Amino acid sequence: MNQISTQTPKATLQKRRKKFADSMDENSAALFLSAEVHHRNSDVEHKFRQDSSFWYLTGFNEPDSALLIVKTKKETVNYIFSRPRDKEKEIWTGKIAGPERAKEITGVDKCFEFKDLDGQLEKLLTGLSRLYFEFSLANYHFLRNKILETAKHRRIQRITSTQNLIGELRLFKEPFEIQQMKQAAKISAEAHKLAMQRAKPGKHECTLEGIIEGHFCLCGAGWAYPSIVASGANATILHYTANDQELKKGDLLLVDAGSEYNYYASDITRTFPIGGPVGGKFSKAQKQAYELVLSAQKDAIAQCYKKEVTFESVHEAAVKVLCEGLLDLGLLKGKLSDNIKNKTFRKFYMHKTSHWLGLDVHDVGSYVEPQDSKRVSKTASAKTDTSRILRPGMVITVEPGLYFDPEDTNIPKEFRGIGVRIEDDVLITKTGAEILTSACPKEVDELEEILGL
Ligand code: GLY
Ligand code: MN
Ligand code: MN
């Protein structure tokens, strides 16, 4: 990640931690670990990217760090654990803040060295009844097991994931967060336009990947997820990232790429015919698929402007339009209601229409109303739960698609190998909604103009 990041104001961090602590039980502690450094091979490290929840609550960008919030009847105390200053190490990998400076940056009450975490937990968890800790973390395996043992040893009765509580906070974006997301969206829209202008037969998918990610870098951003640059039938592979094929005249190109700006993600997909001077226009089948997805996306986005609609209704709107269109094209048979009920469309549309967007591209936050989320974890049945009502401050993607298996001999030849997805990022506002990615063209005539067709 090559992004420029700005320090989150201490007062903002303190406010977030206070909100989090308010949602904790009395007599409990919450522990958040930083991300860990991962090795790519031998002694080469992957670029470090801080854990999103840890960043949200601390604004501290170092590995081997932890935040502990201890809430008793009397008081709430915040502790930061971080690496000690180490001149020798700093020569190789850069400045280390050290616990005292970490305390200043984060505005917490007390600080310790990271190596003392387990020992301090032995003391600080004494007498508490609950620990909030993300035990499903992929990071710090050894330490994680030790923490769980310590909690058991200190007779903590309940260990609960932090996910529900932190998800509830991160789901509603503050004005500062929205600013960052708008900037991420703007940079991504520009990068997609560049890719459209440069997508010519004979080039390779990875050339466009470079153009897109190069633009992210030029803008002080990084990528929010590895870019998908999928030409022809590669577009029917949902998580295609090989990006190594040559662009061919007559094929469509699906680009799913989003920048991460100051830790905040954007997520855009556009699909278009590979451009001139020797490129072709949309074929008839390509255009039919494209216009169908576009119209499904527009209906789904229109849902977001309505008051108090559910997350699920956005998906339902997209599914309805797609099913109607697939029936018209003869690609589905029978009654609309039966196709929707029996999910026959899943052969061509196998993913959901939306996800939350924020610090993570697939951001945290419950997809059912909070009063239902406790019941879900007990019964593991989401069927009767109320889908989350969309409220101001939430950001979702709207990304319907159609994917026709290149080997499916049950569909007309002209549809085989077509993959189309159109994805925008939508902020729910007090008065409706705002499409953060609207600067990225998607109308057929806009695309044809930019592609020089
Ligand atoms: N780019 C990941 C997604 O669209 O969900
Ligand atoms: Mn997405
Ligand atoms: Mn995407």
C-alpha cells in the first residue's frame, strides 16, 4: 500500500473509543490487536496495512501493538501496547514510535510494551466477567491462544467477538470518513476512465492494471483489493486476478478496481467493449446483457433513495429486473415469480447485489437489524430476520451482474463467455442517497464516446 495517510485527530479517536466503551458491559475488557507483518518470501515483507478496527480506534500505524479498554463500575481505562524504540531496527525499517509516543498519538490513558501484553492481561483482567476479543483473527496465532488461556485463567466467563459492537460504529460513517470515501471514489473513477481510453486490442490485461494502479499511486492512494481486469470469458470468473491475457477485438473487458484513500475503500466495476481504432462495438448479445444489467443496477440504486428500505430490497429490485430480462431473452423459462422463488437466476447471477463499504472493501456491520442479530447468533437462522434498514451514513455497493458460462451448450452461442458487472458506491443520506462513483461513465453512449467507437 503506497498511500499517504493523515493522522486522525485525538479527539475523534477518544470519541470513538468512548462510544465503543459505552456499548460494552460493565466489568469487561475489550482487546484489539494490530495487523501483523507478513512475509512474502525469504526476508521480503508485504507492505504493512494496519487492521481496520485497530486503526479506527487508535489511528496508530504500527504492527505488534494492542489496544485494551477496561470498563469497571468506577471508570474506563484505555491502554496502548506497542514496540519499544530500537535504534538498530529503525535504521532498517523506519522509525518506531515507542509506547510513550504511542500514548500521545492515540490519546489513551496508559502505555506498555507489546511484549508485556500477556503479563499485564493477567493483572488487568482480574475480577472482570467478560472479554471482547476477535478470536477469529488470522493474526498472531501464538499470542491469540495465550490470550484465551489467560482469560480462562482469570476466570473470564464470557469471551465475545468484538465484531458486533465495532461493526455498529463503523457502519455509520462520520463526515470525515465520507470525505475520504469521496476522494477514493473520485480517484477510482479517473482510473477507470484512463483504462477505458487505453484498452486496445493487442494490449494485455496487466497493462491496464498498471495504468489503474499507477493512477492510484499518483494520487497518493493504494488499492482497496487486487484489481480484476478480465477480458472475454475471464469476466465470468468472479475473482479473476491473473490479469495476464491479451485483449481481443470483439471481446468485452470487465474492470473491477477501487482505490483505498487514507484507509477508506472505493469499489467500482465497469464493463465495456475493447476500444478502437480497430476495436468493435458491443455485439447484439453483449449489448443486451449490458443494458439488462444497467437497468437492474438503476432499479436497485433507486431503492436506496427511498426512506427506510431494507438492504435486501436493493438485491430484490436487481433480481426482479434481471429475471424479467432473462425471460424476455429466452434464457429463463416459466413464470417470473417462480424464477424468483426458485432462484433459477443464480445460474447467471450467483452473487448478492451489495455489501457495506468503508475501511474494508467488504466492511463490517450487521446485515440484519441489531435487535435480530443476537437471535441470529443463537439460532443460526437468518430466514425470519429483518434485513437491515438503510440509514444515513451507511455506504453500500450496488453491483448486479450476469455471467454466461463459456461451456454452457444450453444457452445460445452468442451469449457464451459474456460476463458483465456494473458497480457503484452509494451513500445513504438524510434526504435520499448519493452515488459516490457517478463520475465513472456507464451509459452506452458515454462509453462509446470515451472508447472512440
Ligand atoms: N471488488 C470486490 C467486490 O466487488 O465485492
Ligand atoms: Mn463490491
Ligand atoms: Mn468490486
